[in-house]
Amino acid sequence: MDRLGDLHDMFRDSHIKAVFCARGGYGTTRLLDRIEYDLIRQNPKIIVGYSDITALLIAVQKRTGLITFHGPVVRGLASGHRGNYDNLISLLSSARPLKLGLEKGAVLIPGKATGILTG
């Protein structure tokens, strides 16, 4: 299977509205310099994944300006916590911002920071 060709085909196909990665993308970094970023920019779609897919998400965001989603892969949705699926669907289908709480979080070093968060 030609992953790069498959990716380009998905962006060429106007019937496809989103790309959900099935699993982490070992070897994704080897594809980054061969991706047709103009094709992706001209045919924007939702892209969701994590792990090695993070490299793809950041490259697409940086080179096209499109928003990408660091989120569960299909394999994880099938076997993971139902809340992950519900949050992802809510995020992608609602006009309201998704609120995530950190009730169990702890401040390690108090302070403030500013900047652009990527990845």
C-alpha cells in the first residue's frame, strides 16, 4: 500500500470530508518532504491522529495554515474509553467550544507564560 498516494487520493476526492488515522504512523516523517501541501491547502479536510501522526499534523498546519486535530486514532476509539469518542464527535460537530477539565491536575511551578502552542 502506498501511504503517500492514499493520502493524496483522499485529498483529491471531494466526497471525503475527513481523514481519521487508523493508528500511529510509523515512518510518517519520511513522507513529509514529498507531500503535496498545495493539494491539501486547496482541498481542506479534517485530519485527526496522534503519536507519529503528530509530525504530519504539524507539517500540514505549518505549510497550509489549516487546523489539524491531535486526537484519538480509529484503533484507539474502538478499544478505548467511550468518553474519547464522545468528546471527538462533539468537538468536530458542534459550534460550541469543547470544554475539557483538569480536575485532577496540579500546579508544579506557578507562573504565567505566553506564546503559540503547537502540536
